[in-house]
Amino acid sequence: MGDLCRLHCGEGAEGAMRKLRHWVKLPTRWIEDGGLRNFRWAHGEGGTNLAALMGLTVISHHADERSGIAQLTYDALSSMTTLSRAKLSAGLGALAERGLIEREPEGRSTYRLAGYDPERGWAQFPAKGLYRNAAVAAFGDFRLRRPAELEALKLYFLFASRRDRRRNMAMITYAKIEEYSGVARSNIRRALSVLAANNLVHVEQVPSTISENGFANAYRLAHLNTRSHMGTLGRRDDVFGLETGPDDIWRD
């Protein structure tokens, strides 16, 4: 395993935390291809699908910036996700089955992010600011029993993928949220409530391009470019449109 092993082998959550960056590169092709729709809250698989996205979050945070490979023990992953080993195992299995991670690409306790390319096809993904006591703080409140928790994390990944670099927000309609995430329009508001309550996403009001006097929602990820927000950018029509697409996403 070479340099990767020398950096991480045998380290637990505390050791991995010392190297955590403020943000990491998240591959987004699978999101733009509608992959979030595969993570459904269905009988017997809702909790597993939520555990999968929780595991993917932590693996992404600790992946090597050049190779996309994370070296994390099961105990470290369990601690940082707050998942039991059984739930974590099921979640990792779902990720591998859907082709989002490769298990043991460099030996035991290694995970490769599928489609990882450090030069293109990625979005900024908050990392260090999400942790408290060597675990993702928001995950400590997840009980894997509520559909809203899965819906919230799906929206979080979607907003990361659709975030516009210049605006520092994702400008996306409810219709497009439903189309790309599979979260029903009627459930979006409760998912946003979970994100807001756990300080993961800030919902901003921006001028709508549909209604002259109306406003639309935009979504800003917490702990990412914190100096760029509505207070510093203002509500200028030349800055804010209704929606961004894949071509507007941060890629380099």
C-alpha cells in the first residue's frame, strides 16, 4: 500500500481527524445521472440506504486527494458515522453493489470512490466543520427510523452537486429536486427542516426569474466558503437566477 499505508494504517478516528480538510472533492456523475433515486425508503431497506449515504459521506471526507482512496478501519468508520457495525456493513454493501465504492483496492480497510478524478467531475463537499468529538455531529441525531433523515441526506448530496461556485448556493426548483433525488415534492420541506435543524444547509431567499415580485429558495451548504452568503453578495438580479445546472457546478 506504500505511502497510503504509512499515512493511515492502524489509525482510528482520532488519527484520521488530524488530517481532515475543510472540504473534499466529491465525484458527482452518479448524482447527475439520477443515482440518488436508488436510495429509497422502502420496507427493509430504508435504514440501510441511509447508512450507505452516511458511510459515503465519511469515506469521501477521508479519501486521498490524488487517488480517491480512504484508509479507515471499521471501528473508525463506525465511530465517525455513529453507526453500529451491523448497520455500517449493510450500508457499505449497498454502496459497493451500486458501484459507488470499491472495497479493498489497496488491501484491508481501504475504499476507493468510484469515478474519482482529481481534475474534473467533482464538487466541493464540506468536511472538517461537520465533526464534533471525531464524529459527524448531525449523524448523532439520526436514528435510521425516519424517512425524512434519508430524504435530507439525499438533498444534501444533490445540493453539493448543484452548488454554483460564484453564488455559493444551489439554485434548484422543487420539480428538479424531485426529478434528481426521487424525494417527493410533498416531502421536500420536511427534509429541509432536518438539514436546517442539524446545521447542514441554510435556505436563502433570492429573486425569482419567474415572478417579477417573487422569491425562490436557494440552498447554501454550511461550513463551506462561509464568507460568501446573502449578506456579502446581496440580492442582485445579475448574480442570482432561478436555477443552475451541471455546467455551472464547481469543477476545478
